[in-house]
Amino acid sequence: MAPDTRIGTNKTNNNVELDQVNLFYAGRITPTIGAFAAVTYDGVADRLNWDYMDIRHAEKWKLFGQPWVVGVTVNNQPTVQDLWNSTPAWGFPFASSPVAPAPAASTLIDNNLAQMVIGTGVYSMWNKWVFMEFDAYDGLGKNSLTALGVPTGGIDKYTGLIPYWRAALQHQFGDHYFEAGTYGISATSFPGGDESTGLTDRKTDVAFDANYQWAVDSDNFISAHGTYIHENLDLHASSLLSGSNPSDTLNTYRTDVSYSYKDTYIPSVQYFQTWGSNDAAYWGTANGNPNNAGYVVELAYVPFGKADSPIHFANARLTLQYTAYTKFDGTSTHASDNNTLLLNLWVAGAPW
């Protein structure tokens, strides 16, 4: 297992942590307005911060004689408002070790703007087939982030609006459900908040995703998800400040399959891979290579929270998860030193 990341601790194995305590609101505000919002105590970092937030308004209309839902969303993370488990905010694994080593390189849309922006957008679903959305985000200032409990040390300062787009086709054919779509984002920033050069970096992510679900019968359910993200980096500021390449690319691919038996026993497996251009100054890896690859194997047990459970108003999920790296920060040598075995317990309940 990974070493504890808190100052003053240095355990290589057998860390026991209170990961998070969350307070959620999820429900209707008015007949056409609802919200999902959370405040989180981070037990590892020992701080209280705002978490996922999505407030939305929706209206039902008709277009070409077919049902048409049109709405507005206000949220604090690109993809947190998404409907599918293939995009980053809600993608597998749903829990991971808070003290595990993380690869140096990841794309911007892959949760790197979480709680650091605020945005609003419009979306629509036509005939239960076609979904489209466009949002515009603005980076929050350091004072606002500090007040919201978000760490600000060394973060990029975003300038101008950050556009996000989403389009998807979905449909259910009997017991089978399919979705295929695309999403993306483009942002301009001063790296590390350094405006001394007057130059900025721009990151543009274009991504594709797919979902498949099969309700075999009342006891058996299979689901699969996949996403591919391609990022172009124009590093005008970083190349001057740190000697990085003037431009780089980064790619991420993930796919997972889960099987659920009686909504209680859920084995899952995921393959992941990241690869990109060589740039020691930008990625910070020993050989300048950002590449990572590996897999996650997980077994979850959900005893309560179902309609026929003796404790149907509460929920618990016990997860045993193993994350294995075949490549970490550009090298296969000692990549397995970063492998993590996680035993995680989630407990959730409603006050009514």
C-alpha cells in the first residue's frame, strides 16, 4: 500500500484512514428545480470543503411531436452534471485510496477542475435519444477557494471563460441499453498562477465515451463503460518559465465491466492507460515520459438499501479493491511498488 501523504506521517503500509464524511442534499427545491450538493470533511487532509454541486431547472416540451426536455444547470465541475458513469466525475472506481501514489500526468477534464470553477449551461434531451449540452465555466479566485476549503498552493490561474460541450446518443432496446457520445473542454491559464511573462497555456480536451447495460433478469445485471480523452497542450507560458516543450499531447483510455448479482455482490474490473509526448520539464517524471498503465480489480458487497432489505432506508457498501500498475510515470521498473490494496466501507442514510 501507499505511504500516508499527511505531514508528519510516513507509513509505507497498513494505513487506516477516515476518508470522508459527507453531508448531501439531493432533491426537489421547486416543481421544476432540483439540486445535488455536498459538503465534505476530508479526514486525510483534515479540512472541510464544498464538494460536488449541480443545481438545475428543467421543463418538458414537444419538438417534432416528440418529448423534449430542456434545462439549465449551475455546477462546480465539468462532468458532475453528466447522466452516465463513463465520464470522469462519476466513473469507476467509485472509491479509491486517499493515500495511494498518483501518476504525475492527467488530462484537465479528468477531475482537475473539481470545485475550482463555477459554471452554468443549457442542456436538452430529445425523444429519449439525443442529448446535447453546452456550459461556460469561470475559475474561482484564491480568496473564494480558500473560503470554500479548497487548497490553493501552486494552482493554475484560469483566465477567460472555459467552454464545455457534451453530445450523446442513447437508446434502450428491450433488455439492452446503449450510449455513445463525445465531450470536451478548453481552458487558458497562467501556470502556477505566475503572470510575470504575460503568456498563458491552453489545454483542449476532446473525449469520447460509451456505455452498455444488460438487464439479464431480476437478479443479474451487466454494465460496461469506456472513455478516451485526447488533450492538446499549447505551453507558451510553461516553455518560457520552466523550459517545457512549446506543445505536448496527452491521452487517457479507460474501460470497465461490472456484474451485479441481486444488487448485492458486484465484481468489477477496469483497464487504464495514459500516454503522451516526452517532456521532462512539464511532466516532472524522471525520464520525461508521462505514460501509465494498469488495472483495477474490485469486489463490492452491498447488504442494505434495497427495497426488500430489513434496513431499506440506509445503505452500506464494503469494497475490496486492488490497483496494479504495469507502468508508472513512464517506466515499468518498480511500477508495482505503487500497487494498492484498499478495503473501504461506505455508509449512507437519509434522515427521513
